[in-house]
Amino acid sequence: MNGAESLIRTLVAGGVEVCFANPGTSEMHLVAALDQVTPDHADQMRCVLGLFEGVVTGAADGYARMVEKPACTLLHLGPGFSNGLANLHNASRAQIPMVNLIGQHPASHLRYDTPLASDVEAFARPYSRWLRTSQKASETGRDAADAIVAARTQPGQIATLIVPADVAWSEGGAVPAIPPVPRAPLPSAENIEHAAAMLRSGVRTALLLSGDTLYGKGLAAAGRIAAATGAKLLAPYPFARLERGAGVPVAERIHYPLEQAVDQLREFRQLILVGASAPVAYFAYPDKSSVLTQPECGIFTLARPGEDYVGAVESLEDALSSRGKSSSGKSPSGASPSGTSVVAAKAERASLPSGEITLQGIAGSVGATLPENAIVCDESMTSGRGLMAATRGAPPHDWLACTGGSIGIAMPQAVGAAVACPDRRVLCLTADGSGMYTLQAIWTMARENLNVTTVVFANRVYGVLKREFSGLKLGEPGPRALSLFEIGRPDLDWVSLAKGMGVPATRPTTVEAFQQALRNGFEGEGPSLIQVDV
Amino acid sequence: MNGAESLIRTLVAGGVEVCFANPGTSEMHLVAALDQVTPDHADQMRCVLGLFEGVVTGAADGYARMVEKPACTLLHLGPGFSNGLANLHNASRAQIPMVNLIGQHPASHLRYDTPLASDVEAFARPYSRWLRTSQKASETGRDAADAIVAARTQPGQIATLIVPADVAWSEGGAVPAIPPVPRAPLPSAENIEHAAAMLRSGVRTALLLSGDTLYGKGLAAAGRIAAATGAKLLAPYPFARLERGAGVPVAERIHYPLEQAVDQLREFRQLILVGASAPVAYFAYPDKSSVLTQPECGIFTLARPGEDYVGAVESLEDALSSRGKSSSGKSPSGASPSGTSVVAAKAERASLPSGEITLQGIAGSVGATLPENAIVCDESMTSGRGLMAATRGAPPHDWLACTGGSIGIAMPQAVGAAVACPDRRVLCLTADGSGMYTLQAIWTMARENLNVTTVVFANRVYGVLKREFSGLKLGEPGPRALSLFEIGRPDLDWVSLAKGMGVPATRPTTVEAFQQALRNGFEGEGPSLIQVDV
């Protein structure tokens, strides 16, 4: 068994089931090894090709957000990996597990400084919580096992393994046992009791959740705490995954615009952080503080990255319902506070709007048609502000956001989410500006026949930039500034772009036609795209 | 004057005339400053928007290759800059001048580790020969001046200036005088005499040229040396720019496949390097040496990066024609060796092929129609092997190659070359695999109405990978490998993709129709695209 085969077999043994890939010449032995897992693992290690590496890393991120375990990526040397960095930035902020495999030349070849030689480790270091260059074939299996464990260590980390071609092709590989993933520790009992005391104090308090406390049993427990104590649940603006809809406890997203966020947080005198950082503005502005909370707001970290977020929230619930009880278990059902409805969203479909295309009409249509259990990948930028309000009472669904502010993630993320959850419908909300960074994802949707309905808000402008320019009081944009803000001349025609990559697309001109296109997308097989001119 | 304005004014004063850009929120003051050079420089600092950063850096590279001076890029924080890295890899290998401007958060904002915070310097360091983060507005003009000087230092370097937003918006900026660019030194007289002695020795010798000795007066001087001494002129496979065609001295490109290159170089017992590295294979293979020359071939470096390549070749010519003469001037015309025709290409148009589309027919058609003074940006990959032979005797033209092996450069490069040389025609040769990495460049061609004719060779496969897999004796590719090599299912429809970005396109099915489409492109105004299914 060569190093490459030991690597892939170890990944399969470690539960890595999908490889999002854009390989190159130096990764040919790894590609060959992908087929060597057959036939004993015929249904394992699904390979999904992206025609650009930003699609690959964004898809691995979307996948991990939904299944809470790593996919692997397979990328070509420094330049190929570099193309994936922008979405790795988002993935690192999302705190999700991912295993990157990057090819490298043998040291004997690198010393000639050949055309594709580069310092792969230098590019990989900033976003990789675990980074190693495999040194010999006999160690590659162990390297892969260590990468899996690193990736799966709470709250989820990016692990990058660089594989020189000679390590991949040399004999001597072995498949080791996968070491257990270290269990994330609970916060100290003192921390939990301190948070409980804050919640009992009667002072206006919010819990700022993150990671796996924004869905599933973590959010359910937080919802019960909120119902019992009157605390508010908040989600960071750049959350990774948020469960929402009818009957789901509401974690209110912190606003993006600085002033709105400050207003939103003004009432709180106490803020309890669960995995999240203290809320700050996206960007800096002259003469403004980056901090969104009031100076008199006490901020307390209940759980920090590496600790068990869900366990922390459940322990907090325990501590609140029964002083002095062990904080290790779940609250007994009898002790669950009633009144969950106080903080859960009411089932309430938006009524079907009609008429000309407006942002409100689009948002209402999404709210009225979103299928139960949908996954929404949202990068609709300035055009999408009304969408979360309009879907608040829709059937339960998951919402995935751009966690790192690096635009060009929604379509790749939708690919990954759809691969992860073939039984769920994915709604991808993007825009003409953000969509263009990684439009190659449309091809992968077609190749894999994914049930993704993509809506492209086409407003022919980098709306964020125009708004920020104005907000900075820089006057009317001059001709050069306008040429950098406006992305019309020519207007992007997404129906043709989608057709060029094998995805059927429409461009409705009324809200009714938009609704019909949405329904067709949600009920049909495979991907579709809808351009809405706004 | 704030820091941003001092920066842009300094760039304009330093002769930087074009800004290829994809800015973000943190660069708004820089964007505003771009318009402040008006009205006294109304025709200066042309801003060219790319909808993806790989277009921006690739265009700046193509521009610099043609005008031998830097454009600036304007990029958004770490993630935006990262998207430009793959083509910066190519640019760094091309040894061209470029000034990158990257926004950064103020230190007061970075300390909160906000969503878009990243270590921009870490990503910029590997390809930047000069790198600085501007510290205050009063120094930003000087930083820009230093960046220009660094970029223009021979043979051309990537200079990267990181500009924190508060440095850009603070008052106190000043526009300094631009220091002179240090003159590149000639190689030592001993080196020149040593090379001359090698050429006089009668041993079979080649000159491996690079940089600015592959066109213009450098290539002309090398051609006279070759004619006088019988030495052969070679170009690296990954050359930056090669002048060729009727009457131009022939610098033969070293082949890409390892075995072919070894055969090509087998006859030489001496190799003189002018700026180039000793020839090595692109990739490493089991049990094969990376070195392409024979062990008994003596390799001598006449000029290394930082030295004056053209001066070195001219001095070598002097030394050959008149021993002991000063090596600082040009060879007097009377001393020029005759017999230039021995090494110059004969004027010889390919005859017009006809019939079904074949690679040979495509290559012949290009050879038969290429306009005088054209610029060819070539990333046609496995489909384009016959193109250089077919254009050998066409009217003089420049050929730009992918210097770093990071594919996805041809279309961005064509944008930059067309911006640099509005009076010349650009032929962009790309492929369905390579083209997809940076297809957003098509939009910029339309936005700027550039005279670029793009030919996309659509073979529905990463042909290089399939060939290398086979060459490595890995057997028949299995289903997973095939799914990563084949890029059909669905086939990319470049006519629709181009239409989606505002560029008219055709898909001829005969060679005659292909020729007509080429002629239409060469004679019409603005961009066009031709998909050929091969």
C-alpha cells in the first residue's frame, strides 16, 4: 500500500465520506487511491468536482455545517489551495470541521524552484488550526488520523495535511486506528453558577449563542432558559447555522449596520456569551467605537471555543431549575419551564403577495412557499434584508450565513448542504455581485443534480459599497468610484450563465411568476436558478 | 490631504496609470481618492473593475508584460487579496512590476478579531518582493513611492502596500518626489568574457533567454549573436513574453513533456542562462530526474535576476565582435554580424485549411489569419500544441504564456494586454478547464470594450490530468478519477456564458466558419468569443 492509499483508507475509516476536489498533476496518486477504497466501501468517499477551488472549500464548509463532521478537500499545490482561501476564511470563522489535502512537490523537485513551487505551509497556516506536511509513506495514515481528530475537536477546526507527491507514491503505507476525539470539557461549575446568578438577578440579560447552540437540543435548552428567565436569545450577525421557523425558539440576529446593532443591544445590562465573541461592528468607522454593547453592559463568557457549548447551556438550565444539582445531566422533563411559546416563533405563513417585482414581494413569496426542513444559504446582501422577517413563522428550517464576510460563499455552501442532506430542499439566496465570485458552483449543482433552487438578486451594483461610501460622508461618488460600484454595463444575464453551466433558469417579471418559479424549484428534481431584477 | 489621496497622487506622479480593482468597504477612502486626481490628471488612473480578484491580478500581470511598468491593483482585505494569489503566483514567476494596494482594518478594530480580520501580511509575503503596512497618513505617500521604485527595480517585482483604513482617512498626507529607480548593473566583464569564450569554443551551445531579452532589442541582439556564432536561442517553457513571427529571431521554446524536453536539449554541451533558471521539469516523477539537460552540459549564468539582461546580451555581442572593446555600449552597426536570416523566422502564412474542426485546422486557421502586431495570450493547454508551429511565419506578434503553471490566467492577461495596447489585437487562447477558473474576465472585456478575440478549446476534460495519470502508469482511471478528470456532464456552453457577460459568441462547426469568426473578431470592435469543440 502506498502513502496515498493509506491516506484515503484512513479517511474512510475515520468517517470521512465526501471529497470535494479540484486536483492537479501532483495529486494523481491521491486520485488513484480514491478508487482503491472500492469495492469494500463502494458507497463511500463520494467525489464531487468543483471547477474552481473556492467552490470546493465553500462546499466542504456547507457540508460540515449540516452534518457536523468533516468532508475532505483535495487541492493542487499552493496556487490551487490559494484559490480556496477566501471560503476557508469563512469556514474558519464558522468553526466547522474540515480536512484539507494539498499536494506538494517532492523536496528533491522543490529545490530547483520549479514553476509551480511555492510555500504551501505559509498559505495554509493562517486558517489551519492543525497543519502538517507528511514526511513519509509509513506516516501518512497516522497523519490523516491526526488530521481527522484535529478537525473533529470541538467546536470544529480546519486541519490541513500537505502531501508531497513522493510520499503519496512510495510504498509502506499503513492504516492506523483512529484515536478518540477528545471530549470537549464543560465550563467550570463556578462559571455556570455565575451565569445562572446573572439570569436570576432580574437585570435585563441576553444570551449570545453560537455554533451548535443555535440549533437542535442546544437551541431548545436555550429556549427553555429564555422562557423561564425572560432573557433574550441572540445570534451573531455572522452565525454559521440557525434553526428557525414555527415553534422554534427565536434567537434574534444582531443587525449588520452599526447604529441598528447598537440600538438593538441598548437595553441589555448583561450579556452571556456561549462560544461567541463580544459583539463588534464588521468595519471600523472614523470617530466610532467598534463595540456594539453599552459601556455599562457586563459581558460574561459562559463557554469559550473548545468547551462543550451545548453541555454548557444544558448545565445552565439545570442550575436554574434546581440549585445545587449536578450540572452534568439534562434537566428532568418535570423541571422544564413551561411557557416556551413566549420565545418560540408562531406558525405564520406570509400571505402571497402579487404584482410587480419588489424586494418585499420577493421576501413574502419566499416566506409563503419555503418548504418544511429547507436549508437556506443566504448571501442576498443588500437586497435580502426583509427575508428573515418574512420567514420567521414559516415551517422549521435552517439558515446558513456568511460567517467571515468574504463574499462568494452561498452557492458553494448550497452545494455542500445539498450533498450533506439529499432529502432536504436547499434555497440559495445570492446576488449578482456576490454570486460572480464563485459562479462555477452552478456547474457542480448540475453535475450532481442537487436539489438547489438559487435566487439571484440582480441589482447591478455592489450595493454595500455604495451605501458605505455614502455613510462615510465621502460625497457623491465620482466617475471612477461609480465604475467600481456599478456592475451593470453590461448587465449580468444569469439565465444565460446558468444555461452555460447546465442549469435551467428563469427571469420572472411578476411576483406571481417568481412564486411559480420557486415552487417549481422546490418541487422539481435537480437545480434551478431564478434571476430577479430588483 | 488624507493618506488615501496622498497615496493615489503619488502613484499618478510615479507613472502608474491604471488601477485594476475589486475594492470593498474598507477601501472606500482609497476609492474616493481615485477621483481626486481629477481634473489635473483627467486621463490618468484609469480604473478597471474585475468581478473577481484573480481577474484583477492577472490583468495587472498582462498589462505589465506589455508596457514594462506597473499597474496598481486595489483589493479588499485578506480574503479579497487571497482570491488574487493564484495569478500573483504567475506574476511573480514572470518577474513583472506590480503594485498591490490592500485595505486593512485599523489596529483599533483588528484587536477585536472582527469577522473579516486576517493576517494580510502572511498571505502577501510569499509573492511580494517588497511588503509594507502603512503606519500613518504622513508616510503613505512615501510608502507608495517606495513601492513604485521596488516594483520597477529590475527585472520587475511585486510590491505590496497594505493600507489600514484609518491611515487612509487621516489627514496629513503628502506627495513626495519619486526616488530614481536603481539602474540594474551589468554582469561583470569576466562573466561576459566567459560567455563569449563559450560561444567561440565551437562546442554546441544554447542561450536560454528570459524577461526582456525575449523581445525587442534584447532578442534582436541575441539573434545577431546566434547568427554569428551558430548558437541556438531558447526560451523557457514558461516564458513571460516572446516576440516571434516573420523576420524575428527564433527563440525555440523548451517543450513541456519531460522526455521531449530532454531530447530537445540533448545536443547541447553548453548552456548560457540570461535571467533564466537552469531548465527543469514542471513536475516530479518516480525514478526520473527533474533536470532536463545532460549531465555533461556545462551551465553558466551570464545574468541573474537584478542584473541588466538586455545590457548583458548587448555586451556579449560587443565582446564577440570586438575583443577588448568597452562593454557598455551597443555594438556599432558595422560590427553587426550578417546572416541574421539564418535564425530569423521566414515569412510564411499557413495555407487556409478547410473541412471539419480539427486541432490542426484550428492551428492552421490561426496561423493564416493572425494580424500583424497581435498579442497572443495562450493557455490552450493540451488542445493548443500545434499553435506555435502554425504561427511561426505569421506577421510579427507577441506571445504571452502562463509562467507559473497556475491555470486561469489567459483571459485576465488578455484584459491587461488589451488595456495596455489599445492599438493592437489580442487573441486569447484558452480551454474549457482553464477558462473556468477566471471566466469573470469576459465581463471586463465587455465593460471596457476591449479588442480581444477569445478562442475556447472545449474538449470536456482536464486533458493534462488524464495524460499524466496514464504517464504515471496508474492504470485505467476508475469512476472517481474519471469524475474528477472529465468536465462534461453537463458540457460547458461558452456561447451562453459569454452572452451572460455581454460578449457575443459563436460555436462554428467547420474550419471555414471558425476562420470567419476569427476574422470577424480581428476586424470588429470590442470583444468576441469562439467556442470550438475538439
